[in-house]
Amino acid sequence: MIQDIVQGIIVANECLSGVFYRNYIQSWKEATSNQITVEGKAYDTDEWMNAPSSILSSISRRLHLQPDHPITITRKLIESRFPAPTYQKHNTLFPIVSVGQNFDSLGFPADHVGRSRNDTYYINKSTVLRTHTSAHQADTFRAKTSEGFLISADVYRRDAIDRSHYPIFHQMEGARTWSRSAVPEGTTLARQVWDDLKTIPKHDLVVEDPNPSFHPDRNPLQSDHHSPEEAEAIATHLKRSLEDVVVTIFSAVRAAAAAAGGSSASTSEPLKVRWVEAYFPFTSPSWELEVFWQNDWLEVLGCGVVRQRLLDSAGVPDRVGWAFGIGLERIAMLLFEIPDIRLFWSRDPRFLDQFRERVDGKITRFKEFSKYPPAPRDVAFWLPRSTPAARTPDSTNEPHSAPNPAGGLAPESASNAPSSSTTTNSPSASVSSTSDPPPAPASSSTATTTYPPFHENDLTELVRAIAGDLAESVTLIDAFAHPKTGRQSRCYRIVYRRLERTLTSEEVAGLHERIGRELVARWGVELR
């Protein structure tokens, strides 16, 4: 029942006043216990545990395997461009992995921001919820069951709250390698790659690729392992493979637009793509692929030549190849014109019944069924005097294994938050600090309580836990330091919206008040 409430869009009225909040308090209790069980598997916990029960209970949803779901349809569309037996599909890998799998095996530096508890869900110091499908890359290389593979899975990150971010999203990881020991006598590895390239369809599209296949400073060749000819061949095979994917995706987008009566230039002009040099810890050289769509460049995926140390450590030192990562929500939102990432988690039949896997491969565009008004509320507070300036990351710019999960959609500007004549839509409604807060960290007195440093992702996690999918966005709208005391102030705008009816002022006030109380109890802030 709680799983349905937390992850679904349809939320029973009584849940608004208690269930999300109790779920959050329960997650704090679980964080201090010695063990948790997830789908029958037991895990020891320690002080690193920060994965709430609302996140753990969502593991069983597996949207990428749900029949007729937009994520599943998107996955299958991309998989269709990577045929068996060359490419083997892996879609059921469990999301709880070791720190070694998620970071160390890929060469992430010890101080990489992605390792932080502010960004990653930990079960214990050495165990996490995977933050990318790349966590399985080394193990899949080691298995040596195919020359290429695709891994599709749910991934988890503590992130912002807006229309294009959700703490759980879905990625596809792809790779293709060649064995030096399998190269026929009288030819070369580079020649074999060029021969394999002939099997990939060529398309009529405009490609901007002004940079060389590698550059000694910006995008270096792994000169200790690859010859220039090999790197050139692998890079070309990679780019041609992914251009084929992009053409398939955007042909479906254009067909759906045409079927819906669309007549924009994007549906009639030649598709234009460009390759941009990039950096990823486990590929070099590396690139991002962008598509010119609706008069703007849209980042679609990241890729590169696999670093040889990863293949060496996986026990396949004779192999060389490429890898890519793509966010499935990002593509599905384009394909189906789904405006809000929360909808993917909806159990509402008005959403789910719109989509069917069709034999002809045609895409049915989403028809919006909810236009209920938002309810913006602001929460402003002083950080404790001992707390350093809280980090407020731009999550879309932090380096990970693939582009941001949804992408291409900007959140509603905080300065343009919708308003109306009803009290429900007034962002000026303040948070009351007069009610009793939930239990604060154990201490003999409030004056001696030591609070953890505040991080913006702590607030978004709190809002999700209390409001669930009723929280549409959380935006920092003001930050300053007092000119005399130096004390730090923050003001965030939280936009609440229910997709099947208008939220009442009382419902919003109850949620917002609890968020304020919990901020005080957990991080020692002073509400303004």
C-alpha cells in the first residue's frame, strides 16, 4: 500500500496528512538499524545509510520491463538497432552494487563528487544503489559472453526536484569490443573494425564533426594501448552506430508529429547532429552527441573509446572497444511528448492506457489529462552559524556516466511561478514553526545539539519523503550572507501540484508546515 502511495500519482486523501511523513521518519529509523532486507536480500547498514524506504520500495517497479510502458517501448526501439548475436541484452541486473563496481572499476577519483552521500544513496560504506548502468560494465566485460552488450536498468541519484528530474530514472549502457587475438592473419584490428562498419546503415543526415578523432590535450588517444589507426576505426564505428540510433529515434518522433498534424520545420528538414568533445572517467577519447531539434541543440548521449585499464582489470586485456550511455526518460519524453518525469511513475490508467507497443513501431503521443493549478510555497531560513555555505549544485552539469536522465526540458522559472486569486496558489504563505517538530537527533539539550551540514539535496529528499509526487519542483530563489554577521540565508520555492485534482489550501499547508518543522529538527535551521 505504501509503495503504491509513494510512487503513484493517485494518492488517497488521508495520505496527504501522514503517510509520506511516517515513511520518512521510518527511513530515519532504518538508517540507524543494523540490517535491511531488499527483495529478500539482507544488507548490513551503518552510519553511511541514507536510502529512504520510499526509494528502496520502488526497486520492484522496474518500469523498463513493464509491458506497454513508455520506458519499455523506448528501450526496445533503441535495442532494435543492436542485433543479436553480436549484442546481448541485460535488463534484470539488481540495483544494489558495491562501491567498487559503481566507482572504482570505472576509474572515478576518490574525491569525485558522485561519491558523496549528498549525491549517492548508500546502504553502507561499501554498498550503494547504482548511480549508472556503467556499474555493471566491468562485470559484463569479464563474463565474455558476447562481443557487444546492452544494459538497461533503473539508476538512483539524490537530485533536484523539477519536471525533468527524479531520484530514480533509467539508463541504457552499450558497448562493443574486438579481440586482438581473434584478428585473422594477414589483416589488422583496424581493418576488421572498418569491415564491421559496413554492416551499419548509412543515413541522409547532416553531421557536424569538426574535431579530429583524438587530440593530445582536449581528447587524448590512449597511445600506450591503441594506434592512431585503431582509435580512428573504433571512433568511426561508434559514431556511425549511434547516428543510426538517433535517426531511428527521431524518425519515430517525426512520424508521431506528422500523425498528430504537426508541421514544424523539425518534422521536414534533414536531421542535423553534431559531435562534441567530452570527458568521462572511463573513456578516452570521449564525445557527446547532440541533435538540433526545435531550434535548439539537445544533448542526447555520452560515449567514447573504453579505457584500456578497465578492460585489463576485467580480465580481457586483449580486447579494445567503445561504450555509450543514454537516458531513457530523456528519449521517452521526446518520443511521447511527456511533459513531466513524474508521470512515468503514475499508476493512473488515464496515463498508462494511452500507450501500446505497436507492430508497426509507430509512437502514440501523450494526451495531457491534468491541468490543475500549482500551489507554490516559499520556505526561508537561516543556516546554523557553524554550518558552512551549503552546496547548491547544478545537477545537470555534474559529470556522470551519461547525460542527465530527462534533459531538454527547463523547469518552470521560480520568478514566473504561477499564481491565482485563490489562497492555494499564493507563494507567500509562510512556514509555521510553532508546532512541535519531530524528534531531533539525540542530545541532552537543544543548545548542545550538533547538526549535520545542510545540503540542497537534503531538502529535496525531505520534500520527496513528505510530499511524494505532489512536489513538482524545488527551486532556490534567494541566497545571501548577512553583511554584519556573515550568517547564510536560503529561500526555496516549493511547487505542489496534484495531477488529478486541485490541492486544497489545507492540504498544502499541512505538507509545507511539516517540511519546515523537519528542517528545524534535522539541520537546526532558523525559519524566517
